[in-house]
Amino acid sequence: MESTVASKLEALSKLQSIDSQLDEIKRVRGDLPEEVQDLEDEIEGYEVRVRKFDDEVAGLNDSIAQRKQAIKDSENLIRKYEEQQQNVRNNREYDAITKEVELQKLEIQISEKKIKEAHFQIEQKISEIEDTKHRLEERRKDLENKQKELEQIVAESQEEEKKLEDDRQSAASGVEDRLLSAYNRIRKNVRNGLAVVSVKRDACGGCFNTVPPQRQADIAAQKKIIVCEHCGRILAGVELRVF
Ligand SMILES: [Zn+2]
């Protein structure tokens, strides 16, 4: 059996009333869910940065260890050359070995310079890590507080919200698909979430533009679904003037 326009409008009005109550619950929660999400993202960014710093410091420590080994190798070579120098047969051999020794001494100097630079870089990185860890700690505290706040607000309205969600589902199932998607579309496009309104004091209850008398009569007759010509909201009825 086809449902009448009146029953369609009644179902839509019921859906609207439930959605308005759900909107109010979300309004009370405000920006908290978004703030919690933002903090979680920020914390993750800091954690990635700390891990990257740790990797970089490990890399610098590796290069220091390699340079230290290179210095030991050069020192061993120098000792070996100096022993050889005791047994040279002529000046040419002596000079050649002297050159080799000087070359190794130069290598040692370069390594010492690189080690010093690496230590300096490590110091800088460590102070950066400390800063980041400090900020991370602060943000974690912020997050903890915000989460508690949100949990409390959610807990207060959870039962009511659950009931409304259930009610919404059964109310929505009573509205035909085409009408439901129109309703959802209007709700998404209007500021106050009202897709279904009444005519009050000769005006649309959503945008407050005047609704002409003939149109009000059509709305009251409930022969077809009529939308506001200014805002597109569904006009479900005409509220009688109270004098
Ligand atoms: Zn309107």
C-alpha cells in the first residue's frame, strides 16, 4: 500500500526530530573529537622525528668508530714504516718512507677532524631530541586531558545517543529511499541541520522567508510534498497562529 503524503511527512518530521537531538549531542561535544585527533597526529609526527634522530646519531657513532679504527691502522703503518726506515740502504728509500709516514699522519689528522665534527653534530642532535621529547611529553599530557574530557562527555550522553541512533534507524526505514536521500542532501546543505520545518508566522521555519497564503494552504492540505522556494527545505506543516 502506498503511504499517504501525510504519513510521509510525519515520518520525515520524526526523523528530523531525532536528528536534531543527535546534532545537539554532537554540538555539546564540540571540537573535542577533532582536537584529540589533531593531538594524536602531532604526537605521531614527534615520535617519527625522535626515531629519525636516533637513527642519525647511531649513524654518526658508527662513522666515529670507523674513523677511530682508521687512526689505529695508520698508527700501525707508521710504526712499521719507522722500523723499515732503520734498515734503508739509501736516501731515496729513506725519503720514500718519510713520504708514506707523512701521508698516514695526514690521514690521522683528517680522521681526527671528522671525529670532532661528528661529536659536534651528535651534541646538536641530542639537544634537538631533548626539545622534541619535551614537546612530545607536553602534548601527551594535553592528549590525556582532552581524552578524559571527551570520555566524560561521551559517557554522559552515550546511552541517550545509542537510543537515538536506534530510533533513527527505525524512523529512517519508514521513509522511502528517494525521499530519504533528498532529506539527507538538504540537511547537509543547510547550516542548522534542519531539512524539515513548519511554516511559522507566515514564514519558512528554516530561512524565515515569507510563504504566500495559497502555498500555505497547499502545505496544510498535505496532497504533495512542498519545499521552500527560497531554501529548499521540506515544509511539513503550518503552525497555527497563537494570538
Ligand atoms: Zn526556507
